[in-house]
Amino acid sequence: MPQLDLRPGARVRYSPAHSDEWREGKLVKNSVNREEWLVENRFGRFWLHVSRLRPPEDKPKSQPDDDAA
């Protein structure tokens, strides 16, 4: 399993609270308590708890493989 790289500029996958769909974004900065990260993508910027973040190579089991077609 790939390691989660928690540093500004790192790419991550995340699960938004309002959706079951996994999305990708870029880490901008961490919170003062280091429990949340500001993530930026095409939809804007969002504060997310580290428990919702995954490495970009980590494919969720609920999502079909993009290569299968």
C-alpha cells in the first residue's frame, strides 16, 4: 500500500462528506492542530480531516478500475 505524503503540493484522493465518489486534489496547507488539510481541486478549496485522505495511487474498492474496458 502506498504511503500518504502529507506535505503542501502533494496529490491525494479523498472522500467528500456529501458524496460516495472519490476525488483527487492537491494539499495546500495543514491546520494548526495538524488534523486537517486544505485540499484544492477544480471545485474549490476544502478543509478535510486526515482520515478522509488517501494516496493518489490507492484505488478504493468501490470504484471500478479505469483500465478495464
